[in-house]
Amino acid sequence: MSETATPIISTRNIGKHFGGVKALEGIDFDLAEGELRCLIGPNGAGKSTFFRCLTKQYKPSTGEIFFRGRNVSRLKTHEIARLGIGIKTQVPNVFDGLTVYENLHLAANARMYGAAADEACDAAIERMALQRIVDERLDRLSHGQRQWVELAMIITSRPVLILLDEPTAGMTGEEVAKTAELIHEINRDTSLIVVEHDMNFVRAIARKVTVFHQGRIFAEESAEEIMHDPKIGEIYLGKRKKVQ
Amino acid sequence: MAIALVQILNTIASLALISVGLAIIFGMMKVMNFAHGELLMLGAYSVQTAYSNGVNLWIAMFVIAPIFVGIVGILIELLVIRHLYGRMMDTLLATWGISLFITGLITMIFGNVTQGISTPLGFYEIGGIRDSAYKFLIIGVTVVLFAGIWIVLKKTRMGLIARATMNNPGQVSVLGVNPRVVYTVTFAAGAAISGLAGAVLAPVTGVVPTMGAAYIGKAFITVICGGDAIFAGTAIASVLFGSINQVTTIVSTAEFGEVALLIGALLMLRVLPKGISSLVSNRAV
């Protein structure tokens, strides 16, 4: 998907405070249509909080959010989702009491009805090779399988922007490679923001990387520049060292 | 024997009818609704009032009562329950207060007297023994109601969204569903079904402001013993306890029937702490 000048999502001065703790402060962020951006940073840097602010699972303490130029700061979580923003959180956030197919159908129903929803489910099952577990309840699946089901749910809902929070957590090397491939495929027609710690994975999928540190944007550079920036190594490891 | 079978089926159906609304509100939403008996009572008063004012009995029973009690359910959810989700003890106290309020209000309006609707449909006779044919209507309504609820929960988009919301309310909003609306609709549906149950049972029980107290204990026993699979669990618990109750009643007295039901429930929870649902398929609803 080619990138255009109009950002699909922008934030201006987004901040989130939990009591006296400033988890995010003064975040100005732009993502172009069709762009795939990675967010990196040490634990507690504010990446996941930023995601939750974008989807309004957290109400930002300050600032505004714009979706394709429209101010969406006052919308609720379900209204943000209806704009076509999908999120996959660190811990698979699925419906344990429902089967894989029911989970997918639920995701499909967010943006389509009837036969179109059925087709979207069938396509996701085939694309993610879930045929063997389609009738299983989610609480009977392994962590990796639950991750795949959640990814499949996002694909099924056909969003225009996907937020992925550590999509490869707990996956095997083979699954990580498959996920990188899948993300490239999704990016053909969908914008993505991906939070990830694995720099090899980041380098494999992203051109541009935003670095979070202590609730602020620390740097915004290409993946290659980030890899060789000694300051980034310093904030990750507490000393001057290149990111491996 | 045939009469006894009809009586057993009638007891099972009555137990299922008084429990199914609670199964939706308590089983699905985890709202400890102590005003459940009063929702049944409001259903009974709806049909009694509408019928005595010239409305056709079946319209009063199957249309007016569920709609009226459903609207009461919406008001209760919006004004009280909505502010107490996740606080089970507070919900219990609040709904107990609502039950006292509704009982007091109805007593003030209608007086503390038993009113009655003559039982329609006449009698049937087997082997020289006559019994009310209305029992067949109660059994039929229960079967249709349970079939309808199963279809809605398992086969419709609305049912899938309701089950998902009860399972993980935070995640459904990420999928574009407004959980508040789902909660209100689910509570209203549970209330409407309770209203329908109260209306259907009104011709055989009599209508009095305190009639809810007679239902609430049995309904909670049935739903709790049913377990997590609210639909299958409630259905099986109704069959089990209804049979125990009626068989004991036939061989002894109605009082012993009630005692047998209670003992059966205690034994069941001792043997199956998670209720009957632990024995059924994990895909049952």
C-alpha cells in the first residue's frame, strides 16, 4: 500500500498520568496511510499505554487524537473500533468461553454482516491455518495458538489501522518468521503500528521506528539508524552500546 | 400414571419458567438479582390488571406482561444496576431494596389481597381422573421459550455478542460493541422473560404482592445448581429438581416435595460444586 501525505492517525500533546506517575507526556505522533511503524523502548517506556490511549481503553489526561484529520478525542472505545482501528494486546485478549469460529465471527460482525462475515471468517481460517482448531474453545488452546487466533480476529475485522503489541511474544522462531511474513502481507492494504522488543524482527518488518523512553518520544529514525545509534543502546541497556 | 407424568412435566416446566429469567440475569451477568421474584410478580399483576380491564387474556399474557416487565428491567438496569457491576454484595443489597420497594408499591396500589384469574382451557380426563388442561400450556410455553433462547444465544449475532460481552466486556468494546447497551438489553430480556413466566403462572398461583418470595428461593437453587452453562444447566437442574419435587409430592405430601428438592440441591452441590454444567459439553450455553 502506498503512503500518502495525510496521516491516518495523529496525536498532539498526548499525556497519561496515573496519580502522580506520568506514564506518557507530550506525545506528538503521525502515521501516514499505508505506513508500517515500529515502536520500541524499554519496559515502562509508555508504548502500551500509548496504544491504550489511541483506542481509548485509557482516557488520555491531556492532548488530542486525530483519525484521518478528524478529532476523535471524545469518542469511546467501541466508537474508535468502528472507525476501523484494531488492536492486539500483549496478553491474548480473546473470549475464552467461545470457540475459535465464534471468536472470529464476533470480530467479523464488528464491520460486516451475513455472508460477508462468513466469508471473512473462512478466509482468515485458511490464511492462518486454523482449520484443525476451529471448533475448540479458546481456553483449551496453547498461548501460541491463542496469539494466532487473536491475529486472525484482527484480520477478520478488516480494519484500516492495526495496533500490534508484541505480536511475537511467546512464539517460536518459526512462528516469528511466519508473523513477519503475515505483517508484510497485511501491510499491503492496512496501516500498522507494532510494538516489539526483538530488533531483528523490527528490522525485518519496519522502515521507520519510533523510540519511547520514560513516557516521551526519544527518537524517530529508520530501522538501520536505530540499530547503530549508541544513545538507543544506552537507554535499553543503561550503557553506551549498540542495539543487537 | 399418565396424569402423574403430566404433573411431573408441569412441575419441571414451572421450575424452569421461574428460573430462566434469573439464569440470564444472574448466570450470564453475575448480577445477584434479589428482585427476581418481584419481576415475576409484576408479570402476574400485568396480566391480571390488563385482563380485568377487558384485554384479551393471551395478549395480556404474551405481549403486555413481558413488555411491561422488560421496561421495568430497563429502568432498574439504568438507574441502579449499571452503577454496581462487579460489586456483587452491593447489587444484592440494592436489588433487595428494589424488591421491598416493588412489593410495597404494589401493596399500596392493589392491597394485600389475593386476586385471581380463572384458569383457562378447562380440563382433560384420563382414566376417570380430571386435571387442568392449562398444564399443557405451561409445558408448551416452557419448551418454546427454551428453544427460542437457545436459538438466540447460539445462532444469532445478538446472542453471540451477549455471550462474548459476559465473557470479556473489555474486549468487545475493542471490537466495536458498546457493552453498556448489551448489558441493558440482556437485563431487559431477563426481566421480560421473568414477566412472561409470572404471567403464565398467574392463573394457577393467584396474584398477591408477596408472591415473589415463593419463587425466589427455588429459582436461585435451580440456577446455582445449573452452573456456568446457564441454558443447559438450568434446563437439566429443572428436570432433576422438578422430578424430585413432584415424585415426592405424589408419594407423600407437597411439603415433603419441597424438602426433597432442597436436600437434592444440597447433595448436588456437595458432589458437583460447579453445578450440573460440569457434566455437560464445554460448548453448551
